[in-house]
Amino acid sequence: MMPTNHHAEHHFTSSDVVRDVVIGMSDGLTVPFALAAGLSGAAVGTRIVVTAGLAEIAAGAVAMGLGGFLAARSDAEHYASERRREDEETRVVPETEAAEITEIFEQYGIAPDACAPVVAALRRNPKAWVDFMMRFELGLEKPDPNRARRSALTIGGSYVAGGIIPLLPYMLWPALGTALRVSIGVTLLALFVFGGVKGRFTGSRPLRSALQTTVIGGLAAAAAFLLAFAIR
């Protein structure tokens, strides 16, 4: 008796959550970091840096969370609208929609006579027919009904988590210069680690992603610092 090999496939399926974390954390690390560096360049006190930074984090988290909520709601509304249209078309022009099923299979090299039983089976099941057209004709997946709320909380929470990192040194060290240096070191390290993790989950090279994320965040902070220093 031949041994049976069980092939276990491992696919990452939480792409929406990862995308929301990346959006929130990327801006959360970069924007407050640049703001703190800019205020340090203007030689204000650490208390002002912390106050302004916390205000920015609160505003940024709400704004980005709301943006994520509205984007997810728009996706859900678009899906519902397209589904109503597909449902009507399968009832009003069924022959046209059936021909479109055949065209979809032909893109995968399947001859019309080979896919005829599938077409007939879908025509007997209107819901499955519409599901098929939504996925394979329009490329739309049914959105999670809780997606909007979860997206808002994930983006907003990730923004807060990222934003606290560059501000924490200003809370712990009263000397502006020391706080700035510690903030730079801690935030660049956080950007590097975050970029590597992001690359791992998104399928890009972790080291390249880490370096790219660090350079972008560092350049933003450097530009803010030099501009504020020059104006001062």
C-alpha cells in the first residue's frame, strides 16, 4: 500500500488587517517623529513637544481611523450595488450572462463544450450564479460586515501605537537635546523593525523593506528639523 502524503497549504489570509496596521503604523511612526524633530529644531521645551505630539496623535488617529471606516463602507456599498446589477442581469438577460461564464472559462483554456455542464448547474442556482459572476467577472469578494469598524479601530490604534514611540523619550528626559537623540535612535530602530515585519507579511524582501521604511521616516524627520532650525 502506497503511503499517503498529506499536503498542507499555508496561506496568509488576513491581508486587510495587515494593510490597516501598515497604514496606521507607518504614518504613526513617521508624522509624530517628524513633528517632534521639527519642534526640537525650533528649540522649544520638551513639554511643548509632548503636548503638540499627543494632540497630533489624537487628531491623526481619529482622521485616519475615520478614513479607513469610510473606505470600507464605500467598498461594501460598491459591492452591494454591483451585486444588485448582476442579479438583475441574470434574470433579464440570462443568455448573455451564460455566454460570459463560457468566456471566463475560455480564459483558462477550457473549451465551451467542457464547461457547458458547469454553466447549466450555475443557471439552476441563481445565488451561486451571481456569486460566480461577482468573483470571476468583476473580481469582487463579499466584504466582511464588520470590516468598517474593525478597519477604523485597527488603523487608529496602530497610529497611536506608532506615534507614542518617538514621543516617549520627551516624556522621560527633560533635556531637549538628549530626548531628541534618544527619540531618533528609538524611532529609527522601530522603523527598521516595522519595515522588516511589513516586508515579511507583504511578500517583499524584509531587509529592503526595513531599509526603505527607515530611510523615508528619517528623511521626513530630518527635513522637518532642518526647516524649523533654519526658520528659528
